Amino acid sequence: MTGRLLSTAVRARWPLAIFLVGVVVATVVSTGVGIDAKDTAQVVAESVVGAAAAGLVAAALLTVLRSTRMAVQALVAALAPVAALAIGVSWATSNMFITAHDLRVLWVVLVAAGAAGMAVALVLARRVTSATQSVGEMARALGRSGPGPLPADIGSRRAPGELAALAEALQETSARLAEARSKAAAEETTRRELVAWVSHDLRTPLAGIRAMVEALEDKVVSDPDDVARYYATMRLETDRLAGLVDDLFELSLIQSGSLALKLSPVALDELLADALAGAAVSARAKNLDLRCEIDEPAPVVEVAAAEMVRVIRNLLDNAIRHTDPGGTVTVSAAGGHGPGTVTVSVTDGCGGIPDGELARVFELGYRGDVARSPGEGRGGGLGLAVAQGLVTAHAGRISVQNENGGCRFTVSIPVHPTSG
């Protein structure tokens, strides 16, 4: 209630100010031309009463006609000051100043002036009415066909500022809604594809594990070496499933905005050592040369250690997966291009990525493999998306480029993300 009263007072300040200024000016002028104070008070009072009466009548008419065309309401609003002036002048002149003949002439002038005012009001109201109709058409088009380019723009019709601003706001709102709809449609498509891809990636190892378990239960496989191989394969497939579930869980935290990073100072060489230790087994299995290059002394960064190790490990797993046996995978770290940043790069020998595909490598489920064959390792097409989300959460950047027959993934992170 208090807020409503305050809002009403704010809206009334300009009319009240104009009224007070008018009374003061009228009083000063009448005193300057030698009009008696009593006569001045009478004239001002009659003018105020007449204006109030005209205003009340106009307000009542506008209330009754609130559903009619704007031109009619503008006409009523334009006649209100004419009526107020006519009442004030007629009272003052009939009481003290002019003859009956002069009064009749004055009424002729007021009627003619009123008619001219009505005509001008109608002409001016057409412009407002046209602009209002255009804005209404824009709103109806937005409701009929949804967001997108609207068919009308009243900016070129010399519309009043409020209506022009409203039309511009409608255009901007429609454009934002169209962009949001397009983004939502793209996200829905990605979600459907991701569900299909993850279902495939889960079904394949599960089917293999089930077949091997049934073979062991039915003693179809009894040779100790074969049994050991089955168990090793089952463990490998289980690790792949666990990795895929971890990626999905991490993605859910990132996309929901509920990822909580516990930052602490960590030496960069320690992060690389932890990531390399986890990737060494896969590298040896493919006879890859896994190298580490880091500037001395190793910089200290303020990061969430487990999450940043996961970023580097995902990049290493991706590099190992796509590098042919006998190749080289190199991870390097150095000061960044800007002050207060460090970069970590992982270079592989994958043969490069087509230029048209470089922008897609961080998309959910993207693996550069239409068939979605499982291949080696635990890749479900989520590792790079997870890495990008975690790097972004650290206020960093991740990018990829082709280099020397392979790819270089570069992570740039601020040394103190909490201060920037």
C-alpha cells in the first residue's frame, strides 16, 4: 500500500508543479498590471474551479469510453483544457470586465477555437492511432507465428517515443525468443542424440560382459588361460562403464550449475604426474612414447586438483586412443600468453582433424565416428565435453588445432581464478 501511494505521488508531481507555477505566475502578472488583490483571488479561484469541473467531466467520459478508439479518447483529452479555459473566461468576463455583446463575441471565439482544437486533435490522434495499431499487429503476429522477424516496424512512422520504444522492445523480445527457441531445439536434439549414443555405449560392453559371464557359468570356457582372459576383459569393460558413468555424472553437475570446486594451491608438475600415472598403462599397451615437458620451476596454480587432473587425463586418454601404435603423445606446461596464466598442452599423432570438424570436437557425444564403435579405452564421446566444462568452471579456456600430423589441445587457466 505504501509503495502504491508513493508511486501515485511521483506520477502527480509534474501536474501539481505546473498548477502551482500557473497560480503563481497569474498572481504576479495580475499584481504587475494593477489588478486588485481581491479581484485576482476571485479570478484565480473561478479558473481553478472551472478547470477542476472540466477535468472531472473529462475523467468521467474517459472512464466510460475506455474501450473505444484512442482517437476518441485523445479528442476528449484535448477538449478538457479548452473547456476549462472557456469556463474560467466566461465566469470572469461575465462578472466584472466586458459588456454582454463582447461576451457573446467571446463565446463565438471560444466555440470556433474549440472546433479548431477538435480538428487538430483528430489529426494528431490519427498518428498515435496508426502507431498503436501497428504495435498491436506486431503483438498479434508474435502470438500467431511465434518468435521471429515481426512484419511491422513503426520506427519510420514518426510514432510517439513510448510507442516506438514499445515496438523496438517487441522486436528485441521476438528476436531473443527466436534465439532461445533455436537454442532449445538444438539442445533437445543434442540430448536425444546423447541418450541414443550413451545407450549404445552402455549396451555394447554390457552385452559382452553378460556373454562372458554366461560362458563362465555354463563352463563353456574352462581353460585357465581363457578364463583369465575373460576375467581381464570383463574388468576392462567394467572400467569403461565406470568411466562413462563418471563422465555422465560430471556432466550433470556442470550443466546444472551445481559443480562446487574446492580450490587450493597445487604445483603443476604434481598434477601432470598424477594424470600421466593413470594414462601410462594405456600408453604402454599401445607401445606409445608418453612424454612430459614442463618449465622449471613448475608454476603453482590455484585449482581443484581432482577436477584438473581429470581434465588432463581426459585429454591424454583421447590422445592415446587416436594415436597409432608406436607413436608419441606429449604433454607440456608453460607460462601462458597473458600474465597470471599457465597453459597445458597435449599433442598426439592422430593424423589431424578435418577443418570442418574442429569446431565440433567439444560437443556432447562427438567422437568423429559415425558407427560409434567402442574401440579401445573408455571413450564415450563425453571426455572432451567434460574437460571443456571443468576448464570453464576454472575461468579458463580450452582449444584445439592441427599440428605436425596430429592435434594439439591447449588448456589455459589463470593462476588465481578466484581473484579474476
